[in-house]
Amino acid sequence: MVKVIATAKGYFGGRIREIDAKFSVPDEMFSDRWMKPEDPEWTPPKKPDTKPAAKAENKTPAKTAEPKTDTKPAV
């Protein structure tokens, strides 16, 4: 948990936090967009890499749809 100060109006813990409000948040919930740590020495944990995985190359060619033939006998 890190003690923070709201730098903008925000929502956390079931309530709206006004500017300069002091409260605690779990380290992984820290947002530098609208809060700052009370302790200037504290550094937020590194976030995991959220880049999407590279697309796998499709080595087999796609099958083209064959036209459907009418199987009903002609009348």
C-alpha cells in the first residue's frame, strides 16, 4: 500500500476523491494521472508488458470456397 495525494478529482475505494485528498491505494492501483505519492522516494512498480503478441504466420494457403452446385434434379 502506498499513501497518496489526489492531484485531480478521481474515484477510488467507492468514493470520489477531491484534489489534495489523502488516502492509501495498493501499489499496483497507483495512477500518476491523478495522484502522487506522499513519499517522494516511492516509485511505482513496473507494469507488465501489455503489447499484443505478434501474429503467427499462416504457412498453409487459405482454402477458397467452392461454388455450391444445385443437387436437385431439374424438373
